[in-house]
Amino acid sequence: MTITNERDLEGMKWAGQVVARTLEVLKAAVEPGITPAELDTLAGRIFAEHGAFSAPRAEYAAPVNVFISVNEDIVHGLPTQRPLAAGDVVCIDVTPNVGGYVADAAVTVAVPPVSPVAARLMACAEAALAAAMRAARAGRPMNGIGKAIETEVARRGFTLLRELQGHGVGRAIHEKPDVPNFYHPALKKPLHEGLVIAVEPMVSSGRDWRTRTLRDGWTISTTDGGIAAHFEHTIMITKGAPLILTA
């Protein structure tokens, strides 16, 4: 999606605000004893209050309102009935459709007490997202985003999960262009004003960058049991700092 008019801009801003509100409420609800399934139900209520619905459910028949991935699960985790416990690392990935506009964002939080490794891992993923957004400027090459992420993750000593990437978003969850989380020399095409993309670095405390899909057909996990962290925002490209639609 490329935003060229006020209607689309306001539509994407509103979708982004529903994402931000949902993430705010779910983050606050993460505590020992709550189940991912209960968080999913809570997300469904927030969506209904705002006239929104789950884009993954509508587009891909996902059996969820939001994806919740715990510990070694990276993305697309199906919310389970297992209560969260102290030390669990929890990624919440929220993607509603609000009046025909789709915004996408994720955060990773931990159930206290947080281990030093988990704290550093989450800080790494969040810093990688910040670095990517500094590289996301109109006129700069697409591969600058991946280079910024790759550099930051390597600097902090964690493993970049290279099989997973960002994407265009706006009218549907996954649109062109693909946004790799590593430097791809062929992706020299410059970013243009108004382009809407989801930027989402995913990192692991393990050493294997490869992933595996679980038997449920949805959950993507690390292959070596490393815990994962994932941060994401939907942004609109401008000449200066990108407009963060899901903040």
C-alpha cells in the first residue's frame, strides 16, 4: 500500500491505534497464571469494541484473534490453555482489520522475574527495530533496513532468524514488498514516500538461525530451543523519520 490521500492516511492511523490499544491492554494482562487463550479472548473483546476483526482469521482462517508465542516459539503461536509462568517470554502479535485497513505490530514481554538473557534478548530485538526505522527513509535503498537490523543483532551477540521477514501491509496482511531482516545486495530499489511496511526483527538466544513449523501447522519455533523475541511496527515512509502508525 502507498498512501496518497487523507482518507487512507486516517484509515491506517485508526487501524494502528486499535493495534496499539490492544497491545497495551494485553501487555498489562501478562502475569503468572493467565493463559494465552485468555489473552486471545481479551483481544477479541477489544476488537469488537472498535469495530475490528482478526485479519489472520479472515484472510488465512487462523483460529485466533491474535498470535501469542511463548519462549522458543517465534511467531504465529496459537494461544493455548497452559498458564504463563515466571520467566516465560511472551510475544504478542496483533493484526486487525479496521474498516478495510490492516495494521500489524508485535511486542515481547516477560513474566517476572526476567532472566538476564531474556532481558538482553528483548532489548536486542527492540534496538534492532529502532535501528531499522532510522534506516527507513524515502530515497534510501530497501536493503538498508535489513543491514541495520543485521548489524545491531550481531553487535549484541544474538542470532537473527533469517527465514522470517517484514512485508508490505495496508489492505491485506502480506503485501509487496518483502522486507528482509538482513542485508540483501539485490534490494537496491529506493523506498518511496507513502509506502506502508511492517518492519519486524526476530532474534533468538540460540545459535541456529533456521526455524521449524510445529504440528499445529501455524506455530513457528526455533530449532535448537533458543528463546525468541520479536518486535514490530507498521510504518509509513517519509523523507524524514517514518510515521509509526502502530505507536
